Amino acid sequence: MLHLTTDPDTTTAPGDDLPTGEELGEWLSDVSQNLIGFGIMLVVVLVLWFVGRAAINGFTRAMERGAPLTDARARRALSKARIKLPDPDTIEERLEAERRRQRAGTLRRVLKSALAVVLILLVLMTGLAVVGVPVGPMLASAGILGVALGFGAQSLVKDILSGTFMLMEDQYGVGDVVDLGEATGAVEEVGLRCTRLRSLDGTVWYVPNGEIRRVGNMTRMWSRAMIEVRFAYDTDVEAARQAMIDAVLAAKREREEVAAALLGEPEVAGIESLEYNAIMLRLMCQVNPATQWDVQREVHRQMRRLFAERGISLAVPGEAMMFDSKANPDKVLLHDSARPGSDTAPKGEDGRPLPPSNDED
């Protein structure tokens, strides 16, 4: 028969594996100390959050205010530096103030987002240390992983660097209408990695900053309303020019928003081009940023009314010009080039159609 023997020294009595009162007290003491430390850390994070927000708000508000030219010390400093002082409360100063406001708002959002990310990471690391997770090896592994990602995520680093320089150079900000090559629209959000645009049809575009090769800002400081109109060759150019200017003045009288948007007087320099069937005049007027489209629509409406009232004809597609050099060199003959045999074919003074031109003559 097999007899089993046990060593009395290795035998554990029931309940011996439970922690003693002293060990439990030490564990509770460690937990309470960690919780107290975590609570202190939360208080510090909250203080840093409010202090950081206050510092960011103060910095961006100072940038938004700038150095007002009405301040005596600022004007004296500019005078000593021999910098020409513009007249206070000029259009350029108001536009520059609006641009500073947009830039300050963009930087304020970006800096607050960066501050929030840093503080969240700090709280996360502290919480892991409280529950007993070793943070040191994680940080070392994160450093090695960061080096590996630095080679694999070069596009991400490129996007962040491009976004940083874009904000420093103030290429565009929230509210601007920009053309980034692949997408065009109003800027809704500017980040260090990508820019969010909303196009005219409502599509939201996310453009990585590193992929932006060129930036066309349509609303920087001021914009320009530009309207090109093609008139028939026999139109009185001066009458057409005056009608275009009067259309702007009429829109200014009837619509308060147009009057508030205009920053200068309308200009029509003269004939911009001579085309095969038209002469082209161009109207240009300086307006507030992002208001050129509203101004152009209202001016178009007024132009249509004035052209009809004053009998000013626009160019007709397919209509070509001919000059009767034999009968009357100064007489302009219009005919429909798309239908040579129609009633609008060129005719002489006697009303009969002219013979086809001979290149040998």
C-alpha cells in the first residue's frame, strides 16, 4: 500500500494566502497617495488650462488690436523711423484691422486645440501611473515608435510643417474664399495638418496642407467686382461706357448692402479688345472682401434695364463684320456668318446683295 506523506513546513492553512492587515494598510496608503497625487495633477491641469487659454486670448487679442495709428507713442515711433504715416480711419486701415481679426481667430483656435491635446496626454499618462501601469517603458517605446513613424509618416510631418508656415505667413484664414488648385471654396477650419473648405455646391473638402502648391485668396484685404460686356460694333462706345457706370450708381442707390460694399468709384477704362463680332468693355470696382459676387449680380440687373432703356445692343453670336471699302469705307456691314444666304447677308447701298469677295482683288 502506498502511503502519502506531507511536509508540515510546506503545508498552508486555509486563509494564509490572504493579505495581512499591515499589507492591506500599506496598499490602501499607496492608493490614497496616488489618488491624492492624481487629484493634485487634475488641479494643476485645470489651472494650466485656464492660464493657457487666458494667455492665448491675450496674445491673439493683442494681435487683433495691433498698434493703432491714433496712439501718440506709436505715431512718434513711426515718425522717428521715417515711415510714412497714413491718415487715420482710412479704408486700408479698416481692411487691415479686419484681416488681423481673422488671423487672430484662426491662431486662437489652433493654439487652443494644441493646448488641449498636450493636457489630455498629461492626464492620461498620470492616470496610467496611478493604476500601476509602467509609464517609463511606454515612453521609451513611444520614442522608438516615433523614430520609426518619422520615416514612414513623412507626409504627416510635411503637412504639419506646411500648416505651421502657412499660419505664420498668414496666407489665408477662416472666412476667406480661396482657390487651392484641387478645391475652391470658403475656409471653414484651418489646422496644422489640413484645411477644410466648403465649395459653392456645399461639398466639404479636406485638403492636406502638404499638398497645397499654390493659394489664390479672393478675399484678402479687399476684392474687386469685374464685369465684362461685349457690344455690337456699331454701338456708341461712350454711351455704353456711361451706361455701365450708371448701373453701378443705380445699384448703389437702390441697395444699401451694395452701397456699404463699395470702396471706390467704378471704372471703365475703354475698349479692352476687338473681337471678330464684338467690342469688349470691362467694368471694375473695389469692394469689401467676399462681396464682389453680390455686387456683380445687382449691377448685372441694372445693366440689363439701362441697356434696354437706352437702346444699346449687345453682340450677337454668329454675327461678323464687313467693311464696304469700294462704296463707303466708313460703313459697317453686319451679316450672319452662320447663314450666308439669309436676309442678313451683306448688301450694297442699292439694297442688292454684294458679290462674294475675290482674294485676287
